[in-house]
Amino acid sequence: MFDNASKAFFHLLARSGTLKNVAAHYGMRRDTSFARRFIAGETVEEAIAAARSVEAQGLTQTLDYLGESVSSLEAADAATRDYLRVIDAVKTAGIGRNLSLKLTQLGLDVDRASAVDNLRRILDRAEGFFVRLDMESSDYTDRTLTVFETVWQQDYRHVGVVLQADLRRTEQDVDRINALGARIRLVKGAYREPSSVAYPRKADVDATYRKLIEKLLVHGTYPAFATHDEAMIDAARRAAVEHHIGQDRFEFQMLYGIRRDLQNSLVRQGYRVRIYIPFGREWFPYFMRRLGERPANVGFVVKGVLKEK
């Protein structure tokens, strides 16, 4: 009951135009604001500045222009054109060429064919980039993988996908994507899912994540392990040593502003670490929805701040 109430509360906040306007006015105005800790800013210029700061520390980055669940083809086209401008700005800036995006931002809920066309427009412009399709809730898993396979079969090979360890189906999906030779980002999964499709116990999610780490290191193509969990990071390091996998054949990924001490420690040890940098005017709904997907996400953000040394 508490979980449902928490989710409803944060999603109500996310839909509030008044709170969004207040947050937009105050939340990004000061570099010391709480939101600034986790969101690079509202503009691509701010995102590029954050990316430069990240890269100066020996880290790599991926930019995520925030937005999801658009309800019209016009909004999907606008988001696509925004991404094209982001791509041009990244090229001009000379920072690392890596993007993450959500298919519902490109119109997947409105018309699948249009979403695929919008994705192609982005991939065509993104010469020399790597583009990752973020995974949304389990309702979108099949549709996201189908779109991914569609563009992969059309020889768009600079694209990868995200898979969630908490879903019961994910081991089969890892085999499916590994067979293509495509790149996977493995996450635990932030969405609240029914027990019929996801493991309800953290211990089961962790066990699955460890199992998939080994499978991706041995059979995958440059996997990315997205986690701030030091036990999972240690599991990946041990598996890499056991199977004689070099540090240049995989990477760790972490969220902007979370466990910066751990990020820098891994870089000093010679590991590759990529930082997920969200930005855009839709930062407030994004932040509220992520907190509301699971009450544990609130604790995760707080612990991530407190655990920094």
C-alpha cells in the first residue's frame, strides 16, 4: 500500500505544471541546488559543459536529452529535431559522441513506424556516435527490442540497448542480443513491476545480475555494467580476472552526481567509467517519475550522496 501511495504521490508531482514552473525557475538557478547535483541543466550548452568536466576527470559520458511518453506525432517530431540539434552541438564541441534516448520520446506510444523513422533520422545524423536505446518499463520490452532489431538489420551498427536484470525474461534477451553481436547496458531495473514479470526480492535481482555479468563478459560485445552497487562492481572485476577479460573490453556506467568518489576510484584503477548525464527542460517530471517508480529510489539517491567520501 505504501509503495502504491508513494508512486501515486510522485507521479502527481510530476504532472503538476505549477511545481514544474517553480522548479524550472529555482531548481536550476544555482550550481549548489539539489537538482543540479543530478541534472546537468536545461540546455545542451549546460550538458556539454558538464560533459567536459566529466571528461577532464578521465571519465567518459553519454548525454540523455530528457523526455518520454509523448502523446502526438508533432511532439515526437519536435523531440527528434531537438536530438538532431544536440548531435550537431556535440560535433561542434568536440566532446565524446555518445547518446541515450527513449523510444517513447520518439513516438512509440503513438505510431511504431513513425518512431522507427525518427530513430533512423537520428542515427543517420549521428555519424561517429554510439546511440543507446534506454529500456522503459516491461510494457515496452518487446517493442523496444523489436525496434532495435529492425534498425540493426538495416545495418545501423552504432546502436545498442539496455536490459534490466530484475525482469524474469532478461537472460533470454541477453542471449538474443549477444547473438547479434550488439552492445548491452545491464541495469538492475528502476521500475516497479508485478512479480509475474520481475523478481520481487533484491537477493534474486542481485543473483541474476551476477549471472548476467559473467555471460556478458564471456559472450557479449563490450558490455556496460550500470550500477553503483560495490558488490556488483566487485563481481564484475572478479569475473573479468577469472576469464582473462581485459579492462578495455567492458565499462562501468554510473549516474551523474551519484558516487563520484567511486567513479574516480575506478578510473584510478584503470577501469573505464561512463557517466550518464541527463539534461533538458523535462528534468522535473523525469526526476519525480524516477523517484516515484519505486520508494527505494528515494533512499538510493540519498544514500548515494551520503556514501561519498
